[in-house]
Amino acid sequence: MKVNKWLTVGLSVSMLTGVLAGCSSSETTDGADKEKQTEEQVLNLVLGDELPTMDVSKATDNLVFTLFSNVNEGLVRLDANGKADKGLAENWEISPDGLTYTFKLRDGIKWSNGDPVTAHDFEYSWKRTLNPDTGAQYAFMVAWVKGGQAYNDGKGKAEDVGVKATDDKTLVVTLENPLPFFIEQMAFPTFFAQNQKFVEASGDKYGSEADKVLYNGPFVMKDWTHEQSVTLVKNENYWDKNKVKLTQVNYQIVKDSNAQVNLYEAGQVDRAQLMRDHVDNYKGKPEYVEQPELASGYLSYNQKVKALQSTKVRQALTWGVDWESYADVIYHNGSKPPTGFTPYGTSDGQGGDFAKNLGDQLKLKENAPKAKETLQAGLKEAGLDSFPKIKLMVDEGDIGRKSGEYIQEQWRANLGIEVDIEPLPFKLRLQKQKGHDYDISLGVWIADYNDPMTFLDLFTTGGGINYGSWSNAQYDKLIADAQSEPDPKKRISILQDAEKLLIQEMPIGPNNFRARAYVTQPYVKNFVKRPFAIEYDLKETYIEGKK
């Protein structure tokens, strides 16, 4: 998840970034600040599910990344327009060849236990993520560092990885290949620091409770009552605490979208996500916002299932659902039927839109009429007389269940097959995906940065997020070639070829380009919403005018 764009398209990315009720605060005390100081600076929000972990090396989901970005900070922090700004690093230098980055940390930055944050904390964190014994699914991002992939594959040594703390305040990073979006990525939680002494003292409990995490960002997690609530409070050790106005953020864990809206209408939470049943009630009102995301919903087909090893069977399952109707029936919030896997709004590095320029690869309306015939042909090629008994794994919340039921009925009506729905808690679904312990799973991938690579490198052989274990040598080569290609036009052309091959082979079945609809109370000011990587930034959010 991801963090921004090729440097040449900063303006286009800025246009993608949404800011709600956005007047920014300053360190001066003017009339507005005086009013803020007289009001209770407490924000009440919801989390859609239990946090799977607060171990930054093992985190893989938007819920955790969003929380992390508000309780911790990277070398870089993104501003309200999604552009790189100074974070824990006060400055940095980039070598002329784009391979070496030298970061200088600020004076006086501290962990929430009072320990200084040092460059050694970043070196330790990155190498812990890359260590194959950690089992970090997001190691593939840090593996862009020189020697990172070899170490993660168990073929190299930690000391050969190109991240070095030359002293307490200097971190030198050497990449395998130039990455024009690398600076923005420093704002992504996978690249955050970790305190080695604290991690090792916490052992297996690290990241599992509020007191088993250290914090260096605007807030600290005061309480984490599992499956019920999370409480953040202002971090008095944060270097930029004067810009943090909120004193407390209260989260209720609410998995049902109707219950979220009920809490909002009862004044118990200040913001709620809307789904189909509630969108029309709020659309057009000042508190309503529809936010496109760089996010793709998809079905993951596990190659362990014999039938799903057939390209034709996978194509038929994808074509056998009316995804346009699905986007309206399930979401009704601006989500669109897919044209491929990489969604609209993803930069092509040259001021354009990757998905729009590539065109419709799925051709769903054209392919839907031949879905049933294609399924039968695929089963025959696989040596099967009928479609096997399989399960569709979904999240147990109301949206997951409704999605599963919709797909189940579409497959029954359009393909003549029966599948069972397996609703699971979010954390358990992630665990089963990681263990490749499923038949078909339904999920969403949210971009970690604004570039098609954040979608396309997921499916290389052996990749940590390649849950279905698909393997294609041609695809692997295309991704490797794109990763090392310095010419932006050639690189995008290679990635276009990769997307075409992905949709042709269909190891995953794209089902929507997701958007989100929210209502936010008008007294919530400067709530910075982002379309990728993390959901929002609360650093300079404040309450003003609440009655």
C-alpha cells in the first residue's frame, strides 16, 4: 500500500489526493487556534475490523498501515497534496545515478519510551523485514535495496544489504536500480524504524498489544481492546507536536456497515463509510464525499485446485459474473467495473493514466456470452467431468457476505456451478491466504504507491502476495525487465505487456475498481484523505464548531 509517483507527474498525483474540510493549521496562535483550544479535541472513528498485527515487518493491510502512519513516522512524511515532505529526516541527498540516498535524521527525535530514534533503528527494521526467518510478506518492497533480494531469498548476508547507518543520524541506502518514486515510499510504514532492544525484549508478543509497540509519530496507542476498540492519544515526545491538535482518537471496531451509519447518526462517531443502502440518503449533502481509490477488488484462484490450474476455467469464472451490476449492487458508491487489474488513476509516469491508455483488456461484455462454453472446455482439458466442490473465502462482515452471495448466485445462474461461501474474520482470512489454504478468495489490493508496478509485481513466482502460487516465466521476465529499465516510456510499455499477459492468463479475476463514500461531520477539520497507501492522515486534524 503503499508511496507516490514518478517525479515528473507530481501535479497529476496531487489532483488525485482528497482533503476534506481542508484549512491547514499553523504554529501561530490566531483566533481560529484559540477557538480550537477551547473545544474538546477528541475524534471518534470506526475501524472496519480487528487489527491483525502492529508488527510493522508483518503488516500487510490498509487498516494497520493507516494506524501505523498516525502513530509512527518515516524518514519522509507526505503533505496534504501527497508530495514528499520532511519527516524524521531533516534532509537527504540523491546521487547523480539515482542509486544512493543519504538521509540525515533530525536532532532530538524520540521513541515513546524516551529512547532516541537513530539511523540504526532504520537499518535494523529494514533488515528484519528482509530476514527470511521473519516471514514478511512485504519484504519484496524492501528487496529493491541492493542485496535485499538475495538476503530475503536466503542466498545473501545481512551485512551485504545496501542500508547502512554510518552514525546515529546518517542512513545510507543503495538501490539495485533507480526508483523515481523511492523518496515518496519512505512515507510507507514498511520502511519505518524499529527499536531492536524493544523488539527482542517483547519476543513473540511484539506488535500484539498496545504496550508491545513503540511509537514516534503524532499519536501513541494508549489502549487496544481486541475486537472492540482502539484509543490513540497525542504523543508528547513527537518532534512536531505543536502541529498536533487532537488530544485523543477513539476507535470502535464495527464490522457491519449499517451499524457504522447508525453510530454516525446517533452522534457516537464522527465519520462513517457508506454502502449501497445509505449512499442515496446522503448523496448531495455537504457531509458526503465520494473518493476514488487506487484499489482493485479481485478473486484469487489457488493453483492447488486442479480445475483452477486451467486458464479457461479461470477465465470463465471471471467472465461469468456481471461485474458492472456487482459494483452497483454491492457498493453503489462510485466503484466501477474493471477493465484490467491496474485501476483508473494509476500514473504512467508521463502525465497519463496507465489503465485508460491501455484500454479494456477484460472485455467483459464481449466475453460473458461464452463463459459457460469456456468453462466446459477448460474442465475437459483438465480431465474433469464436472466442476469440483470448492469454497469461496470472504470476510465475515456484511459486505464480504453480500459479495460472496452475489458471486455465488451469478456462477449458479450463468455457469451452472455451485460453490460454498466461507465467511471468515479478516485476520483469519489473511492467515489462510498467506498459508495458501483456500480455493478461491475475495479481496482488495490497494496501491502502496502510484505506479502500475504496485499492482503487477504481486504475481511473480514465489512473491509474498502471490497467494494462488501462479507461476509464469514470461511474466516474471517482464516484471524484472521493467524493474531495471531506466527509460520511462520503455518501462511503461513493458508493464503494459505484463498487464496484458496477466489478464490473458487470469490467475486472478478482477471484479471492480473500488471507490469509497463517506459522511464526515462538518466540525471535523483538515481530515486528509488519501486514495492509496494509507486511508487518512490525522496529524493536523482538529475539531471546530461542534455543538
